[in-house]
Amino acid sequence: MKTMLRRHAMVWLAGALLACSAEHALAAAQPIDVTALIDQAEAIRRTDHARYAAILAQLLAQKPPVTQGQHWRIRQMEVTEAQYQGNYADAEKAARDVIDHSGHPGLVARAMGMLLQNLAINHRYEEAFTLARRAVALLPGVKDSVARQSLLSNLADTMNTAGHPELALKYAQMMRADLAPGESACSAMSQEMFARYTQKNLSPDGPELKEAIAQCTRDGFTVWANANLLTQSARYGEEEKPQAALAILDRIAPSVEKEGYLQGRASLYSQRASVYLALNRIGDARKAALATVALFHPGDLDAFLMDAYRVLYEVEKREKRDTIALAYYQQYAAQERGNQNDLTARALAYETVQQHAILEGMESEKLVQQNSVLQLEQALTIKAVEAGRLYIVLLVVLLASVLFWLLRTKRSQLRFKRLSCQDGLTGIANHQHFMTELERELQELERRKAPACLVLLDLDHFKRVNDTYGHAIGDAVLKRATAACRQQLRPVDLFGRLGGEEFGILLPECPAEQGLVIANCIRAAMEAAPVAVDGYVVPYSASIGVACTKVSGYTLQRIRREADAALYRAKNMGRNRVMADFQDGGLVSA
């Protein structure tokens, strides 16, 4: 029976292959209606990606004669497909080709939107924000509804990525207001959900999110529907409802895998890892986290990758494999620091583009004023006395105007410089400024052969404080911890926030034993001063690692690595303690 079934299968397969060959031969013999194929692809672009990709492959493989307009429409399809597959270099090249040479406002708007997304994904924020200014200026002239919706959607996505969800929300609302009759509201509703998620103002059981999921599902926009479901799952995870989150992930996993969209798969795997860890399914958590890591290349920076390394660290720590756990913790810490730096880079890029806009406005105003001066100079030949007085007044006004703009620009630059060096919550040095000053100080100390200690401090169970009392009280704890540290430090000491609840301190001209005493005074001061706010009394403590130049030398990478190791040991030995790397490279407790 099995042999007969196998023969029937072979006969069926041979017949299918012959039919396919005949069909392809017939297709090759008949002329292709290029416009009809492109229109068909555009109609299913957001509902049937596999068919969309197949039509593009057919057009590229058969290379039928095309008009100039058809050529640029196919080129735009290449942009979309390359971006979907994560081939960002190819997508950027094709998008710039369409923007620079197609001459079609609708295609330019869509290519510009895709390029915005590409630049943001690849952390090229200054270019992205500069392009966003061009895109906003282009919007009034874009009459093609599909192109306008695409550009608005990508502007919303870019602003959300840049940490400006309030602007993203406005672009999403513009999308809904600009919908053509019969056009789906799925994209607009989804962008609104993503912006509200960034604002931490989205309930997983709220009617808005459920409506967005239902709308996208009804309209067949699978990628958007899954993106909203992944957002809902993430919110359940944040509310410590892992079973509800896992139910969603199990339901959409086949669809996400079928789509093959890189960011969707990364979110799915990463969330699975966190949920499995919360459910104490250690083996499944490790497998999902490793699958997330496998999606990325060495050196990549991504929030999903950071979560995966955090899960791997927790898994190995629970399994008592300290060496492997430490290696994963270092990967997690590197990703966390990279993401903090990335947030700073976004803010700096946004501010830089705003500064350029101010300067461009000042230059335009100066040109207008200069034109007015020329016109007035012509009148001087007719009314010498009156024009002379007017000329003096005009010069004074022009000088005052230029001085005003210069002072305003200088004030903005000084504010920008201060913000770029300072942590917004605690007022101490931010991560980037602290690391720059730390390396400079170590070089100076090495030149003078002076001793120093590096102290790394991490508040214990800080996530529990945020989850129990809320982020406002968590911020109050961070401020109180900063004040407690400052009371123990000297004016010459360098103090900065490395990110989240982690702080760094450099104690120059400080021997190892004195550094250990100062670190323990900081720990004791925090333990003795709980935060009392809004009717709550919130105790907190810190784990501290100390390394000194006497043992670790003056190289930034080494002394920080050894202070990190001491901090990790302090956490591993029960927290609320000081560990120091002072004796022949070994760790000692204080």
C-alpha cells in the first residue's frame, strides 16, 4: 500500500511539474501587463506579503519592456521588499535612487518614508531628523493618499523612536484625519498604540488596543495585527501576568514565523524568553533567548537583544553556573550601556537638527534684512537727509536683531552643552560625560603616579520598588541615593549615573583602604535613610564594587571590568555589601 501511495504521489508530482512548466512556457510566450501586475502587488502589499514578493521577483526575472513610470514603481517595490527582509543597505540605495531621480511626488514621499525608518533602525539619527524636516515640508504637496499615509506613518515611527511620542501621536491623528473613503484605519490606530505604549499610557485590556487589533485583523493587515498583539503581550508581561502573555505569543507564533519579518521575530523570541523565565521554565527560557541572539550579528545593538542577554544571565545564575552567568551579564551590561548611549545620541541628534534650523532661520532673516538695506540705499539719492537718518536707524535695528539672534543661539548652545553632560533626573554627570572624564582623570593620575579608586554602585531590587510603589517614588529613591552619595564625597570626586539604578564614582588621590571606608559609608548612609514620600516609607540598599589603581592599573577597561566583577560578587553574596578587588587581584569584603 505504501509503495502504491508513493507511486501515486510521484505521478501527481510529475504531472504538477509538467503543468507548471507548461504554464511558465505560456507566460513567457504572452506579453506581461506590467501596470496590472504592479497594481495587483500594491493592492496586497500589506495583506499578502508572500504574493507581493513573488510578483516583484517575476518582474525582475523576466525584465519586460517598461515605461519610465513603471520602472520607478518597480524600483519602489524593491525598496519595500529590501526593507522588509532587513537588507538595509540595498533598501537605502534604492530609496535614494527613487528620491533623487523619479520626479514623482507620490513615489518620492513613500521612498522618503522608508528611508526615514531605515536611518532610525540603523541609529543614524541626525540624518533621520534632517530628512524628517524635509518630509514635513513635502507633506502639503503630496496628494496621493497612499503615499501620504505611508509618509505620515514613518514620521510617527521616527518621532516615537526618537523619544518624542507626543509628536508621534499627532502624526497618527493626522493619518486618521486624512483617510480616504474606504481606506483602512489600521496603520493609524497602530501608530497611536505604539506612541501610547512609549508614553506608558496603554492598558493591555483597554478598548483602544483591542479595537486596533480587531481593525487590523478584519482588514487582513497581518503584520500590523501581530505588532499590536506583541505590544499587548509585552504589557501583560510588565503587569506580571506571564500566562496571559504566553497565550498571545503561542497564538501568533505561526503567523509571525510565516511573515519572516525580522523585528517581529525578534520581539516574539525575546518576549517568550522573559515569559518562560517568569514561569520558571528554565530550559525554554534559555532556548528562546538563544534564538533571539541568533537573529543578530556581532556588534548589533537592540533592546530585544539586551532582554535576551538578561534572561540568559538569570538562567545561568539560577543554575549556579557563575562563570557563564558573569559572561552573559557583561553582554547584558554592554547592551544596556549601548542602549543608554543610543538614547543620548537620539536626544543629541534631535537637538543638533533643531539648532541647525534656528541658524538657518537666522540666516534667512539676515538675507531679508540685507535686501531691505539695498532698497533703502536706492532711496538715499532722492532724500539724502531723511534717508541718512533712516539708514542709521536701520543699521541699529539690524545690529540689535543680529545680536539678539546671536545671544539666543549662544544661550541655546550653552543649554544644549549642559544637558548633554548632565543626567536629567539626578543632576550629576550622565553616562557619556562620566566615562569621558573618567578616562581623562585616569590618564592624569597615571602621569602623577597618584592612587585612585573606582566605585561602582547598584541599588538592590530597584525594579521591585518601581513595580510596588510606581516610577515617581522610584525617581525619589534615585534622588535620595544621589544625595546620600554626595554627602560622603569630596569636591574633587567624579560622580555619575551610568544608567537606570547604576552609579559610578572615581575617588582621585585616594588609597585603597580609604576608598573601601568611603564606599562602606555610602552603603551605610543609604541603608540608614529610607525614603518617606506620599505616605510610604521605602527602604533601599546598595551593592558596591571597588577597584583601585594599585592593583588594577590606570587602564579604563581593566579597572572598570574588575570593579564590575566586585559588584557582581557583592550581588551574588546577598547584596547590601561592599566587595573590593585589593589583594593580588582577589576579592575582599567590607
